[in-house]
Amino acid sequence: MDYKFTDNKKNLLDQIASCKQEWKSVLDDFFIKFNKQLITDKGASIEGGMQPNFIW
């Protein structure tokens, strides 16, 4: 679990609540990075994509 990720998102939400950050820009930034990660994860594991799940 990535506690830094969770803490960062909590801080961003606090900034949105106190009108120090615009919610649309926060969501745009998140989804741009998330989309890039999804594209990477579709690749083969040797190219940085996700490892296949094995059922024993």
C-alpha cells in the first residue's frame, strides 16, 4: 500500500475544501497520470506492464 499516495490525495482534498486548489485541475491531473499508467499496464510485463495472475 502506498501511504504517500493516500496522504497526498487527502491533502489535495483539503486544499479543494479550503478553496486553495481547483477541483477540476486536480481531477485532470489525476486522470492524465492514471490513463498513462493504464496504457503502460496493457503492455507485456517485460515492457513494464502488469504481471499476469497465476491460479495454482
